[in-house]
Amino acid sequence: MDRRARWTNALVAVALAGGATLPALANPEDIEKARRLLNESNPKQAYMELIKHEARLAGNIDYDYLLGVASLDSGKIDDAIVAFERVLALNANHAGAQMDLARAYFAAGSFDLAEASFKQLADSNPPPAAQQTINRYLEAIQARKRQTTPGWMGYAELGLGYDTNITGVPTDFGAAAQQSFGIIGIEPTGNSIKRKAGFGTIAGAMEYSMPLSRGWSLFAGGEAKGRGYDGESDFNSVGGDLRAGTALNDGPTQWRLLASYQAFNQEGDAPGEPKPTNDRRIANVQGDWKYNLDPKTQVGLGVQYGQVRFPENDIEDFDQLFVVASWLRSFETKGVPILYLAAMASEDRAKNKMADGVTDKSKTLAGLRSYFQYSLTPKLNVFNGLGFIYRQDKDAFARATEVEKGKDKFAEFMVGVNWQFRKTCAVRAQYVYTRNDSNISIYDFNRSEVSTAVRCEIN
């Protein structure tokens, strides 16, 4: 049989688009209804339409495959495995059933069976779209195995780039200061000067994981990052974090609880004695929950409480309660796209009052973020990120004397390409544009950053 013909049904979307034929069923209305429901992304209802015919139609390849797809995509993993195994008992070369049985093993947590099945599929020289799906599952299996095997994992990264607005300030600082504070003729100094420069980066992390029992594991690790600017050494920065916690993998459900401490050091160029720096320290506790609705869809919820402190500028200190809800979907079509969406909000309560003893810099934030990835080849993908955050000050005149309540709209656009040139190494090139629009002009700015980095995984 021709290779591409064998793989016609390798991806669910392709199989459904082509329309499975059921000659032995004479196209009964309820079976056609189930097919339409699958095309409309309603697998649970399709499953209900199909399962009532199982006693009569089990053993029909087309029926069993359709039932397997509906079962898998509605979370009935055991039923899916049985249906796909019936298909393969009659046609061992049914590529769609081979792929989906491997996916079902993965969803059931049978990672050894899933790995063996995906590797067998990879050895059959599948077309690029199927190969990309197989590679993604094999990577996910390795990640899950690391959670059940004691050991270290981490990464090392080197990069170069160019930043057009290091300090994030408006182009016309004098006009912005007049609008914000009613003061005419201010010339920018120190951190208020718009600066641009090339930079180099270095980063690395290591984490040790120790499995316990019943899906539980403990982990601890750290990460360090550094950035150095050409000709702007006051804005060189180093940072790092230490973290430890516990994780639970229970079938489609994943829990993660952790505590972390982060330090960031940047001298900056602010006037004053003692000199205020951009240093900050963050202590966090957080909990994350993720649930796989089906092998292609995951939802999540996270809650974090943090204490953010600025050692040389304590008027900026605050405590933060942060929540985020997320949705992740992979599409098993050409390019194996991934789409991630998240909504977030935070309540930031300032710890210290300003000079008047009444006003502080407490604020609320709400935002949305998306990430999209498309694979051009098994080793080359392009990606795009979008973000929006709305900020509102709680106290009047907290950041300006001429504007009562500060309101900011921050937007981010990112586009890039990632090339995996070795099994554990990839090079990433990206462009990031950020813009902050505020009713307090001194906080308006545009910023562009272009960078490239080589990253190698350690495991």
C-alpha cells in the first residue's frame, strides 16, 4: 500500500474531513449524526450516538474507528483503547488507529506502551505533519518519565540582542513631565534618559526531581540569568531564583505546589544619596492545577501570593495576590499548531505610604495573553505571542500631581522562529514590541527588542 495512502487517517482532523465510510451500516441517520457531531467538535454527544450500537456493530472497522475517536476525544480512554485494538486486529496497517491508540495509551498514563507505539509509527516514515505530532508526544513522554525517575534536568543558554529603550521612558520627557507634574523645562537625567544598546545574555538552570509514590514527587532547583549592555553598564543586570515544591500526576490531573525566592540586581542611574537602585526581591508561594480534557486540550488554574520588595526604594514595596486561568490546545493537522490562551488578574497592595502619610501605590491589574506555534518542519517552527494588561491605581495622585487616577494599557507583540539543530539544542530568533499607553504621560513608552539565543537542554 502507498505510504501516503496508509497515512490518510493519521490525524483525526484529516480523517473527519475526509469522512469515514460505513458501507455495512447503509449510512443510518444516527451514525451520520455522530459523524456530524465529531466534525462540530462535540465528541461526547457523538459517543452517545455510537455506543448504543456497539453490541451489533463491534468488529466493523469503520464503526470501531469512529467510536474510538469519539471515545478518546470525550475522555473515555478505556473504551477508546478497546475500539482501536479491534480495528488493528482486523487491519494492522490502519495508520489512523495506530496513531490514536498511541494517543490513548498516553492519555491513560501507560507511557511505555505509548512510547513503543509512537516509535513504531516514527519508523514507518510518516509524512511531516504526522511526524511532528509523533515527536511532540515523544517529548511529552520523556518529560513525564523524568517526573517518575530521580535525576537532574536543566538548560544552558547564550544570546545576543538589541534594545531600543532600555529604561522604558517617553521620547519627549520634558513634555511628559509637564503633563504629569505641571513642571515646565525639566530635562531628563539618569533613569529618565532614553537609552538604546546591544546586549549579551547568559542563563542556566538545574532542577532535581525525586518521585515518591502514587504519582507524588518532590523537586528543588534554581535558575540564574545575566544581561550586559554595550556602553550602558549601569543597566547590566543579574538575577536568579531558588525554588522547591511537590507535584502530583494523577491521570489527566496535575497539581503543583511550590515556594520560591527571586533576586534581581540592577544599579541603574537614579540620583540620590543613598542611591536608589532597581534591585528587587520576591518571595512567592503558589499552587497550579492542570487538567487534560482530552489528549489535545488542557485547562489550568493558578494562584500565587508574593511579597515584592525593593531594598533601596521601599516606597515601591507591595504584596501581590495573582490568579491565572489558561487553555491549551494542540491541533493534529498540518503544522501541528499549538494555541495557548490565558486570563490573569492581580491585587497589589503597597506596604508603605508616601510622604503625605496617606497615599500609596496600590493597584489592580487584569490581562490576557496568547501564544501560537506552527511547525514548518519537524525541527523548525514559527511562533507568535500577544499580551495586554490594564492597570489602575487605587489612590488618587499616586503617580502624578496633575492626573488623579493613573490608568495604563500595556500591549506586547512577539514573533519568532525556533530551529532545533540538534536533539537537545535549538536556536531561537525573535522580535518583541511593547507599548504602554498611560493617562500619565511620563509612563508612555514604546520599546523594540530583537534577539537570538542558543539553548541546550540538560537531562
